[in-house]
Amino acid sequence: MEFKKLAFLILAFLFLSRSSLAVEANKTNEETKDSDQQIGDFSLSGYGEKGKKSWDLSGKSADISNEVVKLKEVVGNHYADKDSINLTADNGNFNKDSGVVHLENNVVITTSTGAKLTTDSLDWDRKQQIVSTLDRVNLQRSDMNLSGEGAKGQTALKQVALEKNVRLDMEPLNKQKAKKEKIVIICDGPLEVDYEKNIAIFNNNVKVETPDLIIYSDKMQVYFTAKQEGAKMAQSSAVMSSSVNKIIAQGNVRILRGENTSFSQEAVYTALDKRIVLTGRPQIEIYQTENLNAAFRN
């Protein structure tokens, strides 16, 4: 009996050893197979009409074993007639079927017109020329800084929509003017910005704060003054400045100026003459009558 037990233990040991070697061999084969799908550099380009390059994508240590190409140190470019766009990220995935590029970690978009968008992750749909994210974004353009959660817009960032928790800081680069002309607008969202038409539309619990007054409303359209280039008006997407031309506030409008408060369903503020026109059951509470710089009309 002791001899049979010893023989059984020896056979079991030999069987387990062979099984272990087989597993290790399979792992080695799989690793070798995967490593065969690794390449040091990845580069892909797309061309439009007349063979003109419309976009390119490159990265390092690309894994092309599946339908999704995994990239590191991603660099993408989109070329248009007027604006060129550069996208960078630490990591990314390129879907061969859809052509969508998903970027992650330190995502930055810069445009030739001076706009810069930063976020944690981003989807770049090359075919639709759309970028989108569910993460928080920060968009810097000239003397305007826009932030919010969830964003979607054109690749060139000419039109951008933010979903929620929106904040727009407008502060002139001239420090002497900054204190007098700084404007902050916040809202629950969504927000739509059209940099070509120089307009931003804020929705839900909107608050605009200037050195002179505070305006609350359900919805607000803010029209910006376009910058001048010599005697002609600039037509590029970067012309929007932090100077507000007109504000149209709608729905449960409340305006605070010093100790004075007004209520209405709509208010139109024009920056040129600093006049506010109230419509829709306007009410005014005045606690002082001297040095009123705004005129209120029905």
C-alpha cells in the first residue's frame, strides 16, 4: 500500500508539472502573439477634394490587435480653409469602423484663431467634424474664459454648447480697465455660444454680474462687440471680445443696482448708453433718487 501511494504521488507531481509548463507556454505564445500587434509609431492621414490633406492622426506604441487602435502621446490635426486645429492627449483610441477618436488625459485643443480647450476626455468625430465630452471643460479665447460640464461643438470651436454649471468670465487684458469692465455670467445651463455671430445664450437661473449692476433671469441673450481691424470689421471666428454690446434678459427678471431693485418679464440693457428698458409688468423699488445712471421705461 505504501508503494502504491508513493507511485500515485509521483505521477500526480509529474502531471501537475507538465500542466504548469503547458500554461506557461500558452502565456508565452499569447504574449508573443500580442507583441506582434505592437508598433512603435502610428500615423494615419485623410484627404479631401483634389488630394488636399484634411486631417491626420499620429501616436506612439500603438496596439492594433483589435478594431480599436490604442495610442499613446496622441497628436491629431484638422485642416480647414481658414482655421487649423491641433488636438493632443496622453492616451487615445482610434475606432477603425466609425473613425471616431477618443482622447483621454490632458486633452488639449488649440485653434489657429487663438482658442484653447482643455478637458479630461474627448471624442473627436472626424466625419461630422464634431468634438464632444461629458467631462468638465475650460475654453479660453482672448480675454474670455468659459467653463462648464459636458460640451459639444464644431472641431474649429466656432460654435460650442455647454450642458450645465456654466461660468463665463470676461475680463479685459488691460488691468486698469479690468476692474471697471469685468463681467461674470453663470447659469445652470445649457449654454450656446456662436463666436462668429458674437452671441451667447444662457439658460436656467442666469446671473450676470458687472461692477455696476446684477441681473437675474430665466434666460439671457448676450451680444458682444466685435473687434475692429483698421477701418474694416474683422470676419474671423476670433473677433468676439469681452465687451458687451447688449443684454436681453427674459423670464422672472430681477435687476439690482445699488439699493434699487426692479422686476419685469423682460429687460433690454444697452451698453452704449447704459440704458435698461423693462417690459412685462415692470415694478421698480427705489431707495435713493440721486445719481441714477440707468433709465427705466415701459
